[in-house]
Amino acid sequence: MAAQEKAAGLAVGLMSGTSADGVTAALVRFSGRSVTVLRLATRAYRPALKRLVLGAARLTTPELSRLNVALGEAFAEAARALIGRERPEVVGSHGQTVWHGPSARPPNTLQLGEPAVIAERTGLPVVADFRSRDMAAGGQGAPLVPAFDEFLFAEGPLRAVQNIGGIGNVSIVGEGRLRAAFDTGPGNGLMDLAVRLASGGRLAMDEDGRLAARGQADRRLIARLMRHPYFKRKGPKSLDRDDFGEEFLKKHFGTLGRRGLEDVLATLNEFTARTIVAALPQAERCRELVVSGGGALNPELMRNLRRLAAPRRVTTSRAYGLPVMAKEAACFAWLALRAVRGLPNNCPRATGSRGPRILGKIVPA
């Protein structure tokens, strides 16, 4: 199958997740099944740019067009700062998701960050807009990382490979192939949003889970939250940031302020962990949960995961040579390499697409 073919080459991957914190760039060397992150950097969005991204649903068409170009410049800056004297073969850019509607009619998705700008500024070919082709082939357009997870982990024992960005997604992979993959539910995004709303925008996140660690989780409320219809659906399935967004918070927590915020965050932190653990297969041979993404840097979330997932081992992608913030960016470097070589780079079992496809639009250097 496509994901099992070996890769080789040097590529840049650019990733910005649903939390819209900025652009993570990775310079990655592939050799057989060896993946080496040579350099990794995250460039935060300027506050005004972040506000535009988070409010993209309310922008006019001209404003969206300007945002597309501004994000292209931000992605290009991240790539140029990373490349140095190296000459990568290609840049793979996820872009910034401002809308993802797999259940809309027709299904549609929108990632901004003009790839022509990135190609012009870097002098390198760019592959971008990976999700649209998968949707055109009947898929959800997400998650895309499972193809890379299969490449990395298919030959080992059965594992749950979990990324926790703004949204969480898991790949159940090993013993020769990927078994299942889907978005598990909210990742950091719901907690970040609660902090922004409660602080009037003065704070962006619960750094290191410190506020959550001081609070008391409401287990009865968590049980109600776990009855959300999304968790009853079978895969393939995927989420947009707003599926667990401001409306969800207001419905269950009311108007948020600084008073009681620790308890709200303790509840959301444990809820996030429970959505991840609930997605784990019950098979005894799946004994490990491998975590990457920003959630792996939240000690309180990792404590909740270890407690709830026991006796399974909970570790991070760092144990397998990939920094926790590098895996998604490395994935898009890999997807881009495959695209420019004419190799399928999707994962139909994860997205529900009709078969192998080459995802991504290629902008020449």
C-alpha cells in the first residue's frame, strides 16, 4: 500500500493548527523509514493576524483574500528562516484552516496561506491544499496525519498514536497496517478558548496546565459532555474548530470569568483526556498511547491521560525520535515529497475516500 513505500529526500513542512498560535516549520530528512528533524521552529502569529484568523468566519470576501496573502507571507517567513543554506526538494504547507465542513452539502474545506507567495519567497516548489482532493474523492479531508503514522509505526506492535493540537486525532496502527483513524474530540482548543474568553483575551492558554491543576473537575458534568453525539458516531469522522467552540462552552459553563476558571479548566482538561481514552481500542494487545502535539507539553493533561489510560503505557513521540511539536510539520513535508513524485499520499481508511489519491496542489518554484 502507498503508506508503506519508502521515502527519501529533504523537505520542509509547515503547519498551523486550529488553535492558530502560529506556524511550525520543520526541515526534515527522509531516508528509508528514518525520519530526522534537522531543524524545528515555531513563529507566533502577530496578534492582529491571529485575531483575523480566529474571526475569519465574519470576514468579507476582500478581507479573506487579503488574509490568504498575509498568511502566505507568514508561512514563507517561517520557511525561509528555517532553510538556511540547505536546498530542500519541496515545501509542504498545510495552511491555516478557517473552515472545515465534511458534513456540509457539498462537503468543503478552506485552508488559507497562499502557496504562490511561499514559492515566490523561497524559490522552492510548494505543495498545499491537501484536504480538497480527499473530499472530492468522497472522504472527510481529515485527519491526514494517519498516512504518516502508518509509514512510521505500521511495522511495530499495535499502538494508539495520538496528536493533541487544537483538535485531537488518533491512529490505531501496527502489526503491519493502520487499523483505524479519526478525530477524537477537542484537544487544546477548547481549553485555550475558555482562557481567552475568561480573561477577555489577555491570556491565550493555560500554560503547563497550572490553572487546571489548581481546580476541581466536575465529574458529573464530564459524564454529560461525553454524551455528545460526536462520540457515538463511527469513523471516518472529523471535526472543525467550532464543533467544540464558544457555543459549546456557553451551553455547559455559562458566561466565563476569572472566578471559577480553575474548576472550568480542570473539567475541560479531564474531559479532553477522557475523549482520547474512550477512543482507545479495548484489545489487550494495544498497550501503548504515543502522544504528540502541544497537548504533550501540558503536564496536567498528561497526568490525566496516564491515570485514565492505565495500565497502558503513555509516552510521547520524542521516545521515537520525533519532537512532540514536529510530527505534524514533518508529516506535511512527507506528504509533499510523495506528491511531487507522483505517489499516493492519502489514507482512505482514515478519511473514507474512495481509494488512493495524490493530495495537494503543486506550485512550481
